[in-house]
Amino acid sequence: MNAHLFDPIDLRGVHVPNRIIVSPMGMHSAVEGVAGDWHLMHLGQFAISGAGLVITEAVAVTPEGRVSPFDLGLWNDEQRAALKRITSFAATYGGARFGIQLYHAGRKASVQPSFLGHKAITAEEGGWAPEAPSRLGYRGRNEPIALDEPSMLRIRDAFVAAARRADDAGFELIELHAAHGYLLHNYLSPLSNVRNDGYGGSLANRMRYPLEVFDAIRALWPTNKALGVRVSATDWVKGGWDLEQTLAFADALKERGCDYLCVSSGGCVPEQTITVGPLYQVPFAAAVRKHAGMPTMAVGLIRTTDEAAEIVRDGHADMCALARGMLANPRWAWDAAEKLGASTFFPRQYDRAHPSMRNNDSFAVRTAGRATTA
């Protein structure tokens, strides 16, 4: 039986109160990788929004693993403490569970933020050499260093250290970023991985390093907390990573204890040809769900309540992750609940905006604090 958009879902020991997910959104507003007031505001508003789960923007596990110098990081304890401030706010006032997306930017590192055009930052400007499986650059960006095995081990251990800090910071879920042309996707795709050792060539070899990183995180991540992976289902280029390989990767992840896959696409090479439109990536999530029999998140221009409800109801995916829709309307989940006749988290401080109270100005103001389900 397929689910309702506002039905809960359990991801390992994490009880997510509904299927509406706030997708990671890069803010490019950190200082030395440290979250500030902007991040507290940005993520805090979604903590009280009625969504079931909020996932942070991609958080780099090393300084060299950032896309831009202004991205979040989790390679030191100052960064951990700043993120703890956000999860503490969410736990005190919010209703959503909180997850963190961990990544290394691979060959797409060392550029200006997206709102400044993604221009490569040279060494003279304070940039750095990207790190990648092979010495193949992404067009218009700095040439990467081809990682040797000791460097791969160093980065794997950085993922582990970041996961440990994420646990200390109060996150209940990790989403490992293996999509969009970042490091783990660089290993998976034959378009960015031309190694001739045990980490290149065959599909099994190309999956080897991402699976080693996953295994290392799963080994230390608490057994009651969820660990998922974001994948690009296809590179949208002939001869690149494709859905058939994604299904094999999904099988390997499921065997290792992966709790869900967030199924996106593209990002590996600028030559990709994508016909973008509403729900254009949903069929990929549906294919993974049907093949692997594991929970999936659908992403990609999901805008309306009807679209999200249909995706979950018809079994295309178990969850819907929204980014642009949430930016345009942080109260998206409240509006969806009203439209579908459902209940979701509503903070007491905002009672006067609740549908049941909009025409009633005579009620007493409740005390501040963590709200209950409306």
C-alpha cells in the first residue's frame, strides 16, 4: 500500500513525521567553514516549517573539499559547535528531524559562489588545486591533482572524522554526497575516472572508493541513526554513468546498510544535455525504488502539493525533497497540509496563522516553547 505525503516514515531509528524533505541548498555564507547567523535563520525557519526532515547544505570534510571558500565545513570543533547551535534550536523549537550532507567537491573545487558566476579562483587569489581520481579538469576550473592511495585514505578518514563530529553536533542522519560531479561521483563516472589501478576501469573498481567511504562512516555512525546517499542516476552523456550502473551501486549500498537513496542526476561534465522540466528526475527515483527495494527521495523541480502527493501516493518515491519551492515559500508544508486535510507541526508562537484560528482573535496566547502537532 502506498503512502500519504503526511504519513511518517522510519529511516532506521529516525522517525520522520512526514515525507516532505527540505533539500540541501548551498548558501555560500560561511566564514572559514563556520556556520553563522545566516545559517541559523535559514535552517531554523525550516525546522519550524512543518517539513519532516531538514538536510543541511553540502558540508565539506576538508578545506580543499569545498566548492567555494564560503562553504560550510566540518573538519574542526569550532565548526561542530556552530552547527550544534542550529540543531539545538531545532530540537527546542522545531518539529523536523535534522540531517547533514557530507561531501568533498573533487574536481569542481576552488570557485567563486554561484551568485558570482562560479569563476575559478587561482592560487594567487587564494584558491587551491582540486583533488580528483584522475588529472582531468572540469572545463574552466583549476586542473586537479590525481589522488594517490595515501591521499584517498586521508580523505576517507576526513569523512569519518566529520561523521563523528556530526554525531556530536546532534544530527540524526547523514546524506553522503556521491552526485553532481563531486569527488565520489568523480570515481563512479568513467568520464572523470580513467585510472588504471584497482579504483578505475571496471564498474566494480569505480564503485570501490565510494563504497569504502560509505563503509567507514557506517562503521562508526550510531546504529539508531540513518545513513543515506545522494546519487546522480545518469551523467546525461553517452558513455558516462547511467541508470544501469546506478542500480548496481544501489544494490551494493543496500547490502552495506544504506537507509535510503536520494536520486538526482547530472553534474559530472559540462557537455551534459538535459531536458529540464517539472518532475524530470522522478522516473530515476522510481526505477531505483523498484529495483533495489529501498526507500528513495525524489528531487528536481517538485513545486506543487499535487505533484508531491502524487509521487508518494503512486509509489514513485517514498519522500519528496524540495529546494526552490521551499525558498519561494518556507510555509510550503503548512499550505500542503491545509490543502490535503492533514496535520503537521505548527509552532505555538504562530498560532494566529493556523487555519483553525485565522478567524478567531479571542484565544489566549500560549506559552513559548516546543510546539505540538496541530
